[in-house]
Amino acid sequence: MSKLGENIKRDERKAPKSAIKDPKAGKPPEPPAVRAKDNPAVPLSQGRLSPEQIDLLLKTLPVDITFVDENDRVLYYSDTKDRLFPRSPAIIGRAVQNCHPPKSIHVVNDIVTAFKNKTKDVAEFWIQSGGKFILIRYFPVYDAGGRYRGVIEVSQEISRLKTLEGEKRLMS
């Protein structure tokens, strides 16, 4: 056996059994809670999460997220404790054009049209407000068949990120 093969076998002995792939199945075995037929989890492309876990995950991310569907209606926003742009539950179901200042509606429409026509795959803006440097990014969402399903807005305060230099590794 080659040195590489010996290292792989040695690493597998150290790994927890749940992390070792079952060669018959081709993927790691799922924990019993995921296999249970009565699990209220939502099946995702990679794994399953309960609605509560999805909500907690989205509220924990250090970004503001807003999702607008293919009909230009706001369906979701993350309600984070440090939200950069205030949102009200009243925006749910509202046309995205009615959530922006009148002088920027043409920009919103241009972005949405470009995403629907697949002529753009991201739109980015950055602003400085209240001592914060805020990056605002828009991404189109397409289903597996390539059909436009909406747009996701991701906003993040990046002042600290702009100061990073060199590297800081997990193991250092």
C-alpha cells in the first residue's frame, strides 16, 4: 500500500464512525433524527432542517437578507438584532418597488429585469452611513430548470472586514 493509502486508512481510524463514508451508500450515514419519517424537517438540497433551525440560522448570519419572488413581491426578510436597514412585517407581500425611494425605483427595475433576462448575475452597491461601511449585494435566484424565481438582497456592515490583512487560520 502506498504512503498516501496508509495515511488515508490511518485518518479513517481516527475519524468518528459517522464521518466515514459507507462505500455501499456512497455518502455518510444519516443520524437517526434525519431518517425518522415523522421528522418535521424541511428537505433541502443538502440535508434537512426544521423551520425553527432555518429561522435561527438566517437570524444568526451576520448579514441582512431579503427575498423577493418572481412576481416582485417581498416574501421574507431576516429579523436580525443588528439589522442595518429597518424592516416592518408590513412589507411582506408588498411590491419591491414600493420598498425603495421613488428616485431609485428605476434602478430596482433595471436590476430585476436584468436578472429575469439573465444578463446580470449580481448587482453591488456600497454606502457609508452612521460610521458604517455597508455592502449591499443582489443575486438572482433560479430553480434547477433555470427559471427565474426571485432575487435575494444581502447587506453587510464590512468596516472591520476592510481592515483585515495577512491571514488568521483556524489552527493558529
